[in-house]
Amino acid sequence: MSFDADAAAAPGSGIFGLPFTREQARVVLLPVAFDATTSYRPGTADGPGAVRRASMQVDLYDRAFGRVYEQGIYMEEEDPAVRQLSKDAAEAARPVIETGGAEPDNLRHEKALTIVAKACERLNEFVYDHTRGVLEDGKIPGLVGGEHSVPFGAIRAIAEAHPGVGILHIDAHMDLREAFEGFMWSHASIMHNVITRIEGVAKLVQVGIRDFGERELAMAKEHKDRIKVYFDEDIAWERERGGDYADLCRKIIRKLPEKVYISFDIDGLDPKLCPHTGTPVPGGLSFHQAAWLLEMLRESGKQVVGFDLVEVAPGPDNEPEWDANVGARVLYKLCGAAGPE
Ligand SMILES: [Mn+2]
């Protein structure tokens, strides 16, 4: 292969400028251009395309993870049916979102909720089938969203293939709402749905949490054998007191079982790293803190069996694609964390 990892990406090359086919790749990325239930600010449907474009600028040698690309990384083409499904569902959802959520006894709202739920269920099946296929081929599935509702099908397939798996969940939000604005498959409900519907997930370890409702907190407490929360505020406070971040990472990683799926919501990071994401919250992890956590996870010898990167939203047309630039670099680190022994 005449591929030069230090050269600029060749035109027509794959994600990160790489030359691999799906067969040659160990990591298979699925772009999911779906953002039907985004409540505050839409745009994550354009995330996968923007991340792919921005990935061409990522240097392929990573000081911590080495030659991440050598395992082979391939990104599937976007499925236009997914984008259409997202558009149709978002249109149905709009009147509900505009009134601040579904009203009881409002038949129009009820109908809209049904349309959105059906679209989300179809998406879940699509993602599940794809992820199963990747796992059956002995490869590592990675998903690039889209809003945070999209990995449900992937996590279901992962939990079937690797029962007892744990989720390392980096996010500003707990995403433990039973439903949000009436939408049961809302981006704000992904981990509620995982905990209540996917038995194979033994553990959910949340990091960077700083925006949540009282009922979400109650749910985390109720399931304290399965859910462990590391609040952003505590991490920041520890840092101000001169605490050892590496020590904290070790504690976080110890809470996880041997097999780990990483669900990385970009809004877990400081919003200056993701200014256009759907629901930005002040505070958050620095890029290095997130990277160190991933590096220490890899060093721990635990096995990353899949991952997602969600809620990356590029800015309006004429702005530089800063969010996608950061997203592409996080994605490369995720591929590094999932690298072979
Ligand atoms: Mn979030």
C-alpha cells in the first residue's frame, strides 16, 4: 500500500483520509443523520457529514494511542432514508416542541407522538441491524450522530453480543428522563431506555453531568447498583483543590466491567469546544481531560467493544466548522481507545 500517513488526505479518500475498504477495516463507523426530537436547537443531522469533512485535517499519529489508523477505519455512506425519516419525524414533532411539550388530551399532539415514536423505532431497528452485522463480521462498531437517541439500537446489539457490558457515558446530561416533551425515544431519554429495556447492560458510569432533573437524580439513586454518576461540579472542585485527576480516572474506570461501550455526547465537553451543539451547558470536561480518561481506559486493559459520538452540530454555513473539527479529533481518540491489544 502506497499510503503515507503523514501526507495530506488524497481526494476521494475515506474518513481521516484513509484508504481502507469495509473489508479491510477493523472499525466500521455508521453515520446517522437523525435529529427528530432535538428540543433546543437542531443541526446534529449534519454532524456526521461535517465530522467526515473535518476528519481530513486530523494528523494520524497520536502521541497516546500511536498509529490508530493501522487497524483500519472505515465510514459507511449516509443512508438517505435515515435523513428522510429524520425530516419527517422532526416535522411531526415541531408543533409539540413549539408548545413546550405534548399537552394531555390534545389529539393532534397524540398523533404526532405516535408518528415520532414509529420513526424512532424504525431508526432503532436500522441501527441495531447494522451494528449486529458489524459485530458478526468480528469488527468494532462506532456510530456518529445525530442526536443522542440514535445509539439505542447499537447498545442493544452490543449488549446481546457482550452481556454484562458497561457504558462509559460522557455527557452534560444524565439522559434518564422517562420521556421528554412526550417523546419516549427522546435524546434526553436514551439512558433511561437503556437501563429499563436492555438487561445486558450491567453498568452505566456517567461523567461530566451538570444538567438534570430531580426525577433523573432519583432514578440514578434507585438504580445505584447499575448507575454511577460523576458530576462535573465535583470533578471541577477536585481540580481546584489540587486533586489528582489520574486518580479520579482510575476510580471511574474501576466502576466499569471488563467490556466497555463508550457513549460520548460532545456536550460533555466545555461548550467552547462545541458551541453549536443542541443543548450546551457551561462547565464540562476539557479536551485533555476527556482524552486522558480514554487513554487511561485503554491502559487499564479493559476492552472497548463499541462506541458512539453524538450531538456534534456544525455551525451555520459561513462559520468555520469548529464543532466538527473537535468532533473528528474526539472520534479519532475513540478509535484509539477501541484499538487492538
Ligand atoms: Mn447531552
